Amino acid sequence: MRELLPLGKFMSDWGALLTIDWRQLESDLKRVLPARAVVSAPQELLAYDCDGLTLERHQPPLVVLPETAQQIAAAVRLCHQRAIPFVARGSGTGLSGGAVAESEALVIATSRMRRIRSIDLENHTITVEPGVINSWVTRAVAGDGFYYAPDPSSQVACSIGGNVAENSGGVHCLKYGVTSNHVLGLEVVLPDGSMTQLGGSLAEAPELDLRGVFIGSEGTLGIATAITLRLLRAPQSVAVLLADFSSMEAAGEAVRLVTAAGVQPAGMEMMDRLCLEAVNDSLGLEDYPRDAAAVLLIELDGQAREVEAAIAVARRLCLEAGARQVREARDAATCARFWKGRKSAITALGRRYPGYYLQDGVVPRSQLPQVLAAIERLSAEHGLPVANVFHAGDGNLHPLVLYDPKEPGVAKRVKQLGAAILGLCLDVGGSISGEHGVGSDKRCYLDWMYGGDDLATMLLVRRAFNPANLANPDKQFPTPRTCAESVRRVAVLKAEGVSLPEAAVVF
């Protein structure tokens, strides 16, 4: 058993240590922000009690909706002067509890900052504010033959600021990388209310990559108020293959064969039977066979001859792996129709089941068939259905544990199954998160992946930006307050036969 990390003072429970006069703060905020930017009515605050992770809810005492970087800086300065913690929030589509104020904290929502500041097509860049919706970026430049590659499934709702905070991926991250590969520069408000610039308009610079440090920091290092993004030229040719299989293992084998053959798809996505049934019933699609155990979508793009050659190889390998049929989409409308079900899968499941808990583990592609079979066994052992929809090409799994929130004690069972799935990912050399972040949901599992020295080093970086721990406190890292039950939790899980990784250690 490792000794407790020296995090007590740095990661304290601010809500327990401070008595905050929220009425006075509200009055002061209205002096530096428009009155309509301050939300204090209880019925309006309900909209901010959770993000996309609805398993736990915490209503904040106060929310502000700034419209400029200067207004964000003014709000943060007030927090800094009075040692009041704050939580940055984008569109609230996150899935790890990162944008939720667990203890008393001011929520600073950037959803009204939706300006596109500049477009520089000559240098393939666009600068946007954090509230700009992901899909709006491509819409702004598509007419000139450009697009923005990172495309989370929630891209019609999620914001660029949130994408930066979580380092989001998406369908095209297999070939083109995640958010960090497409952010050149950041205008940032630091936790003391000062403003600075990280990175710039160039892909490479000789200084320390503080831009890269900030991306994926989940609001613990400050708030991005402007983001310069890299644009790509639209490919000459795009095709989508839709292959259906009689088993998830066969679909996983197809992923392994295609990637091992040197074909570089723009995206490879998979859905299992539960997803297919929900999508077909919700959207009335006929493209996904109802009797299939799994569907694999493979998007290929590039020069026309390159795409033709890749189609032939991918088709052959899917059939070799056991695909029952492989269909092709060449025109934009049919490609969009093939993708519609995948992009709407989680929404469709949400309409069909009263509750779901979405996980975000990563495994090596070579382990996909075995891991999918193991998740099926865990689902049966815990008596909870699990729907699988994920970025198959890079091994980023998104198993959805489906449940009825009204069932007594179900939340505990759901979390135990989620922990078992993350343990499985780590056992095969994977990770507890691929793009949804750690937030509050997975902080108690972070020391399954990292040792004490690793965590302490990460916290030194955080302290350099956020010395008073006011920016999104108690997120990402296990602390004595948030994970003091760790010993008991691990003991209970082991007693109940839950598979945990060998690296699972506690404070």
C-alpha cells in the first residue's frame, strides 16, 4: 500500500474550508458583466447540474455566461481575489463530469462566445471563440474546399472550447489525429485572471509546447477564449464501406486485418446489435441489417486511384474476416446516410433506454476481438446490458451500460461494471480514457495507470498554472477527499469477483 501523496493542502475541499457569500459575488459580477450574463434563479441553475454524464448531479450556486474574453477575465479575477473556485463549461456534452461543480464553485459557461474571429485560407487557419460549435467550423469554409478534421459524434452540439479541454477525437482521428493535432494557438485566461497566448499560427515553434500542455487539461489550467485551428483541403475522393457480420469478434478481426495490411482509412467505426436495433427503430434506417451482430463502417479518402485501390483491399479483408456482405457508398448523400446511424447511435440508445453510462477505454487494435468477448461476459455477470459503439480503428471503445435509474441500487452496479471494463482495458495494455477525459468520473482509477511519482509530477505542472487550485478543483486526480474510500472500494470489488488490473493500487 503506497503512502498518501502530499496533495492534502493543494487538493483540498474548498467548499468545506470557505464560506462564500454568493449574493455578494452575484452583485459584484453584475458590475463587471451584463446583468443577463449572471444566472442565479434555482430553476435556471438546474440546466447546469450535470453534463452528458447524468449518473451524478450537482446544482451550482451561480453561473455566468460571458460574451467576451475580457468578461471571462473579470469573472476569474474576482474568483482569484476571494479564493472562490470556478468551473469552465462549454456546451455541456462532456461525458466525465468535468464541467460540473461538485462542491460550491462558480460555473463559467462559454456558450455565448460564438464568434469566428478570422479566417485565413491562404495559411489554412481559422480562429474561433470557445462557444463555436464543432460542425460550424467546416460549414464556414466548406464552400472554399476546406474542412476541420476532428469530428466527435456530438459535433452538431459540442463546442470547440470543450473539445480543447478534453482533447476530443472523432471518426476521423484515426487518420488525421485528435484535437491537439489541429490546434495551433490559444488565447487563455489563467486562474489568476491574467491573459496570455499559448502557441500561435505556426505548426511548429522553438519554445516549450505549453499549447500542448493546456489541451486536454480539462479546465484545470485556465479557460481558452480564442482557438486558432488548422484547416485541411477536402479530399478529391471519398468512399464509405458498410460491412455487416454475424459476430462482434469477426468484425474486430476485420479491423485488425485492414489496419495490419497498411490501408489507412480516414475512419473505422463499429456498432453492435443493441446499437443497430436502437438506430433502426429510432431513425427508420434500412441500411443496417437487423439480423447483424455488428456493422463496420470504413471511410477511405484521398486521390481517386488511391481510394479505388484501398476499397479493393478493405473489401477483400472484410470478407476474409467473415463479413456477410460489403456495400459501397461513393456519392456524398449515400455516404452521409451510411454515417447517420453511427453519428446518432448514442441518441438512439438514449431514446430506447431510460439511462446509460458511457465509458471511454482504449485497447490495442490487436486485442479487439478478445476484449469485445470479455465485455460480453462482464455484461452477463453483472446482469446489465452493454451496447458497443466505438472508434474501432484506434481501439477507442465506447461501451454503454444500459440501466433503469429507478431500480434500487443500480447506480452502484453500473459503476462496478464500468470499473471492470476499464480494468480489462488496462490489462491488455490500454488506457482508461481516449477522448472523454477523466473528470470526476474516472479520477479514482487514475492511479491504476500511473504511480505516485507520475501523479506528483503531473500535479507540479498543474500547480505552475493553478497554484491556488481554484480552476476546476478535485477533477482528474484522486484525492484523500474524493477517493478516500478507495481501499474499501477495491476490497469490495475484489470480494464480488470484479476483475481489476494488476496495476490497480490505492493511496
